[in-house]
Amino acid sequence: MKIQIIGYSGSGKSTLANELGKMANLPVLHLDSTHFYGDWQERNIEQQSDTVRGFMAENESWIMDGNWGKIVPERFSITDITILMLFNRWTCFWAAYRRSKKYRNVARPDLGCPEKFDRSFRHWILWGGRTRRRRQSLYDKLNATSGQKVILKTRRQVKKFLSEFTERFGG
């Protein structure tokens, strides 16, 4: 099984990926960790793509979370389930804020960089990452898969999805 999770920053993509990974006993790759390293330095596309292709070659089944569409875009065409998380901006904002408090001055396990909640990231969560073009890009990624498409807009829908996933795949 191959699962791709995409969506707005702060929507819980990494948390859902980790939960599904535990439930289905599947390896998880957080694309933010292939993009960023150190103190928010960025790897180039070739380095990121090499990491993702290596992960895909090593694992017949997997879970990936992240929107980085230029990084191995063919991954969308081979996913069995693609999940799009479209939470409202304030839910994402407060989740990212709580996360920043939890990991203050500490590297997040799924990222490897010290957590931050600076002005530019707050702007990204509330406005920059929510443009019409950005939303269309997320839908384009979702529609690039031939597998099951799931759109989650609330925490209640996530809980229901996890419950149904448990019933179907164990955990």
C-alpha cells in the first residue's frame, strides 16, 4: 500500500502519517525532512528526489506526507490512497502554534530542524499558502492519483477515517 498525504501547513499531515504508519506497520517519509536540514537550510531538488526515490526503491509499501510537487511527481500516479487535508486556516494556525510551544528550541522528530513560528510562517499558514492557485495545485496533485482520493476538512473526519482504516487494515 502506498499512501500520500498532502494539504495545508499545520493541518496535521505528519501526525496522520505517523499514526497510519503505526497502524499499518508502514515506513513513513516526511518530505519536509528531505527538503530542510540543519537550521532551515534547503536541499536542492536533485538531492530531495534522490532521497525520495531511494525510499521508494527500498519500500514496496510506504506513507509520505508533504506537498513538494516537484519532488518525484510520479509518486502521485502510483499511490493507492491520497489524502488531502483542507482544514480551515485558524485550525491550522492554532495547531502550528501549539506545535511550536511543544517543540520550542527543539528539532521536531519528523523534520530535524528546530521548530519556529515566525511572522513569515504565520503569514504562510493564514494567507500565503491558501491562494486560489495553491489550492488548485493541491487538487491537481490529488487528481493525479488513480487510487482512492480522500478529502479531510475537520478533526472529526480524521478520527472517522482512522477508525475506518483500523477496521479495514487492522491496527
